[in-house]
Amino acid sequence: MSKTRILLLTAACAGLALPTAGLAASPEWESPAVSHKDVKPYVDPAVIAQPVLAPPPVEGSPEDADDVAAVMRRQAATDAARWKIAGDDADWLYDRFAEVVGAPLTRDRAPITVNMLNRVMRQVGRPVFDAKDVYKRARPYQRLQLSRVCGKGSAPAPDPDAAKRTSYPSGHSAYGWATALMLAQAAPEKAGAILERGRQYGESRIICGMHFPSDIEAGRLVATTVVSRLAASPAFRTDLACAKAELAGAAPSSECAKLAAALKAAPPKP
């Protein structure tokens, strides 16, 4: 494991726009896919302390050698069934947790839960992509000759001069772990299975040749730090309480029923 740690600083970079270079590799949060450009975070990034990561391992260091060895080992040891899971994890987010939750995580079946997850993902995405833009770490397939890479028909040749370097931290890992943390709170009786699915979701990125283990760890640290700060938001606390009732199939309070009706009445944007 890397010695990545999170330093808590004030939002000195709050005025930066989300880098678009990393967004193309993000999973679709919902199925069917819809636009999330109008989703608002729970807390204004200008007033919440942002998690800033220490740098990734330096190429050629012992920690980096461990990262490289882990990717090559997982590539060699992964069977066809696990490879398919990794490929599906690369494309989708909430759907990949539906089985362990025991309910469809779609806006027509669980509108409050999906709305809550969307707002959390928006909150998590900002520090992840700010860090990607700072560190510009090359992905495994850009440095190593792999046997296969998710989303590519054949494994590309290494490209050490690649302009687009977005390996650290892993956005998929951050999104997957934030989803797991939220669903574990909303369905605590299934927390163990949900968190294990979140761990596997991040591990899929190593299998895919898209990330090193330290990228995955860093993504989880960002997610954990951001989610831990949301409890101060009254809107977040309300949504979480309503999501718990929704997933449990309990009769909603008048406040939760009103929220669900408003969300269902708002058509998604393609």
C-alpha cells in the first residue's frame, strides 16, 4: 500500500473549473444514462475544506514498483468472469450495486436515493479532478505493455509521452467508494456486502489496466473525507433519512413523500 495521506486545506482552488479531460473516462452514474450537468452538490465547494492528496509514488521508487507489480499480477490472474465484471464496472455505477442492495437503483424506482447519490457524486468529483489535473500521472496502459485493457479492442502500445495523464487519483474508485459509503448508511443491514462491492468496484480498475493500486487508495480517501463532511448539511441529513425509508420500503413521511413526488415530476435531461 502507498503512504498516500490526505491533508485538509481550505478551498484555495475553489474557483477552478472541473477539468474536462478526465470526465470522458467516468462511468455513467445512472442507467439509462442522463445528463447530470445541473446537479448541485450539498455544500458549496467555496466553503468546504477540500481534500488535497500527497503526490503519487515517483516512477522507479519501491512504492511505484509495487504498483506496477500489482497491475501485472492482476492482469495475469484474472479469469473471463472477473474480466467481464471489471468491464461492466468501467461503464456503470449505481447499477453495479443494485444486486447487493436488493433493489433497482433507478430514478423511477428509487428517486430519493438516486438524487442523493447524484449530489454526493458531484461533491466528490471536484477534488478528484482537481488532483488529476495537478499530478498528471500516466495510467498503467500508458506505461506498460499490457495483455488487455478495458474499453479497448486490443491493448495499446505504451505511450510514455501521452499528453492526457489522469491516473491519480482514480475517479471510478472515488465514485464507487462514495456510492458504497452512502448505500451502507441508507441500508445498514446490508452494509458489509455493499462495502465489499465498493472494494471490488475499485479493484476492477486495476484489472482493467486503467489504474494503479495507489490511485485506487487515493480515490477512496477522497470519497471518505468528502462524505464525512456532509453530515453538517441539513439537506443531506433529510435526503439520507428519506433514502433509508425508501430502500426499506417503509411508509414515507410527508416530507419524504413530497420530495419523491417533486423528483418524479422533474424529467431527466438526456
